[in-house]
Amino acid sequence: MVGEDWRLVGNKSGATRLGFSLLLKFFELDGWLPAGPDDLPAAAVAYMAEQVKVDPALPGWRISERLRI
């Protein structure tokens, strides 16, 4: 997370903050959105959780829990 990223996640908290941050960076780096939580490497989730200061064990951030396609 750098510069403008923090402004975009600043009004979010908890699971929403972590989930949004993961989607934001995933799209920025890979150019597409993950279909589900299995598309996100555990190390990336742990790193982002540390960055945004949210426990990755917090329920609700996982894409499959929030988005049904």
C-alpha cells in the first residue's frame, strides 16, 4: 500500500478494509479480479493484513463470503 491506496481504504474498517485492499492490489498487479479466496496466496493475505492492521482470521473478508456469482 502506497500513497493513493491509503486514501482509497481510509474510510473502510475491519474485514471490508482487508478485502478491498486485497482486491485493489490484486487488480493493480495482475489486471483482473480473483474469482475466490483460493486465487489469493496465503502469504499475500498475511502481508496485506499486516499492512492494513486487520486480523486475517476475521470473518467476512473472503470473497466467497461476500460475493456470490
